Amino acid sequence: MLAVKEGPSHFAPLAELCAAGEVRIHIDRRFPLEEVPAALAFVGAGRALGKVVVT
């Protein structure tokens, strides 16, 4: 497991792993920009099991 330290310079190894496809990000749900209040309510209710993306 990779430990991430504080500061932007410590994110470079994690960014490289993401770019190489070594780290997968689970996107639970996507919301359009018009539905930001619904997205915030979804997260606030604790229903998100992964990342919530607003496009």
C-alpha cells in the first residue's frame, strides 16, 4: 500500500500510478452541473460508495 504524505510533491508518485492504470477510481454516480444540490445531498446522506462526479 502506498502512503501519501502532505504536500504537492508527494502526489507525483500517486499521479504516475493513476496515469499508468495501476490505481482505479470507483465512480459511484455522475450528476450534471444543474443537479449539484442533488449531488451534495447524495454525498451528505452517506449514500455514495465511491466518488461522485459533477460534469
